[in-house]
Amino acid sequence: MTRQNPTKPWSCILFDLDGTITDSAPGIIGRLSRTLEAMGRPVPMPAELVAFVGPPILDGFRDVASMTTAEAEEALQVYRGLAATDGPQGDATVYPGMLGLVRALHAAGLPLALATSKSEVQANRVLAHLELTDCFTVICGASEDETRSAKADVVGEALRRLREQDVDLSNLVMVGDREHDVHGAAEHDVPVIMVEWGYGSPAESVGAIAVVHSVDQLRAALL
């Protein structure tokens, strides 16, 4: 259970990446289409492929593309290879105002952590491309073999790294856009503010402490 009525001033803020800071769906969908083609699978319409964006990619191959575990692991290797070749540009379109907000939070002295189901290697590349790396005390993502990919596991690892740096975790909040953020953070008693501009549906906000419809609203909730 999360704390009752948590509110600012926050001691530390965790951010999701895809659908929260960056609109990475076009890049992800493009790589998914090429991966499915390489696997000899039919390629769904882009609107259907959006279901892959947010959850662990290995789960997407199993649950959305109905692959066996072995097929999903093979597809993951193809996908990771494409991500390495493509570089971070396709995943680095920032939602208007989010770049400035992250920098403002950092300038205000708030410790920030990234907790994403995206590959940690790729997440680091995206943040470096956006010149945001220095804004984050901790950058945590999925391991390359996806043994750490569930949002609860990623959040847990981010918290472990924050504790190692003696960051105050007494009043945490996470910002995300999918139900995976709400459920994964809840396993660590971290409340979640949901952003409406991401890839989730309104039903996915159940359990969040707030839903914001603009970056200005998010800024007011965080600063």
C-alpha cells in the first residue's frame, strides 16, 4: 500500500522514459516491424504495435506477437541489434516542455532517477543524445538479457542504487504513463503521477495519486 495523500516537497523523483519524457513510439514501432519481418511473422498495423511500447519488450513478443519463449528471445536479439545500429535518434523525440522540466527539477536540487523497461544501454544513449545524463543521479533500465525488465524489478534496482548514494527516499514519487508504472512502483510503496500524453489508456491510471494533462500541471505537482 502506498502512503495516504503523498505530496510535494518530494525527496526524489523517478521518471519513466518512453511515453513520459520521450515519444519513442515511431522508432520502436519501426524496429518491431523490421524484427517481425526478419522472423517471418506478419506485421500488425502500427496502431496494434503501440501495445509493445512501455511493457518489457520480451513480454510484448510473447503476449502481443504470440511467440514461444525461445522465439521471443531470438526476436529480442534481432531487435537489440537494430536498436544498436539505429542509434538513439529515433527514440529521442521529446514531448514539448519535458526537456525544460527535467532540467528545472535538476537545477532545483531534486534528485532524479530514471526507471525504464527500455534497455539500460539504449536509455543511456537516449539521455546522452538529449544532453540529460547529468540531470539524473541514477539511470536504471532493463538488462540486456531482460532478466531485469519488469517495472517492479527496475524500480527496485533504481532504489538500491539511490540508497548506495545516500539519496533521501523518505518521500518518493514516480512519473509514468502506463499501468506497469503504477503497479511496479506500488510494489515498493512509491506513489505514481500519470501523464496523459503517453501510451496508456485512462483505465491504466487506476491507483495513481494524480493524472496530469499538461507539462505545466506536472511542473506544479513536482516543483
